[in-house]
Amino acid sequence: MIVVTLLWSTAGVVTRQLDAARSFEVTFWRSTFNALALAIAFSAMRGPAFWRQLVRSPWPVWVSGLCWSVMYTAFMVAITLTSVANVLVTMATGPLLTALMSRFVLGHRLAARTWGAIGVAAVGIAWMFGNEAGASSAGQLIGIAVAFCVPVAAAINWTLLQHVHHGKTEEGGDMMSAVLIGALISMLGVLPWATPFQASAHDLTLLALLGVFQLAVPCLLVVRVTRVLPGPEVSLLGLLEVILGVTWAWLFAGEAPSATTLVGGALVIGALVANEALAMRAAVDEPAVSPIA
């Protein structure tokens, strides 16, 4: 999982090294190389039958694929509009938005600590957005708003996966193939705005590395990881992406995070860490208070 977060965290600093590719073209090439890598991987692992199954996938797979496409697209567009730190801190609200959506869609009860964490994280994002509004350009604010689409889409996606995995719907399907569907939708969806292409050979090399090693490989790895590590540990380790991503952009792209972003990020990440730590402590203590037969 640490390797996964390390690979995820490279998107911002690599994007800052591009020569000519911008916005939707960056998204198009990253999604294209991601789709190509996933297509090769799935074909090798599952053979020609994979493509027949993909075409006949039930509706949850396609909805999940749409969510993945929003996550892919919004992230790269946002990273070209605002700072890496702003994007990653905004995305860090994902686990709490997922908890909130699970409460209202799936009827899961939320502990008081989770409600508190959601409130603190909301304050952190409001603080960051409010202060950036007075000190930043319209493009920076649009970038934060676009970045917020990533955790929203992720919350919908994870809630759908919970819905499917717990047998709440008769139609499930191979949800992993939704990752490839998302890449294809993202690639085709931004194509009209990506042209005329301006990417240099240097840009295409970097975007190919992003598509394969920042998206395709960690997506395949994280599926394996979730079979071994419990959800709270995955969530906590996933926060390393925020810390590493901001650090790489600071060290190698000269993009120092503002004091406002640091304060907002501390509130969001602190709320997440406290919530997950209390959850794990409660899970450990639970057997000790169970009645003895």
C-alpha cells in the first residue's frame, strides 16, 4: 500500500515538468496510456473472454466506470488549474464523504467520532477555499471546485461497490473491469477539447509513465492490497499520497504550499487520522468487553 501511495503521489510533480501539453490534452494522453496498459494486463490475465464479458457487463460496472472517468478527468484538469497541495487536500475528504454517503444511501450508522471528523474536515476545506478566494485567481478557485469532483465521484463509487459486495443488488459483475471502462470514457470524453495536440515527445513520455505507473499499476495493486489489509489501515496509508504529493511538488517543482493550505490540510488529515485511529482502537477493545460464555 505504501508503494501504491508513492506511485499515486507522482502525478503533480510530473505534470509540472510538461513542456506544451495542457489541461484536457494532459487528461487525454494519461487516460489513453492508462487504458492501453490495463487492456494489455487484462488480456494477459484473463484472455479473449475478458472483452466479451466487458461488453455484457451489468449496470453497476458501467456506473462505476463512469465514476472512475470523473475521478481521472477531474484530477488532471484540477492539477492544471491550481496547486498540487490544494488538489490533494481537497481529495483527502474522500473517506469522510464516503462515510456520509453510506449513511444516507445504505443506511449505515455513523459513530459520533465520524460525524465530528466530517465537521472538522468541512471546516478545513471551508477555511482553505475561503482564504484562497481572497488571495487567488478565479482559475485557482475553479481548480479547487473541480478537484472536489474527485472525492464526490469516489464516494459514489465506493458506496456502489459496498452495495454490490454485500449482495444488495442481484447484478454485480467484474467491478475491476470498471477501471478500464473509466479510462476509456475519460479518453473519449475529453478528446474534442484535447485537440489540436501540442504535446512534445518529452510530454508523451512523461504522460505514458503517468498512465502506466501512476494509474494502471497502482490500481491493480490496490485491488490485491484490499484482500489483505483492513479498510482503516488502507485509508490511513492512503493519506501518504497527500503528504508525499505535496512534498514532491515542493522539492522538485518549487511549488511551496501556502499557509492556508497547510492549515486546511492539517484539519482534514488530522480529522481522518483521529477517526480511523479511534475506530481501530474500538475494534481492538470490542472482544475485551464481550460477555464471557
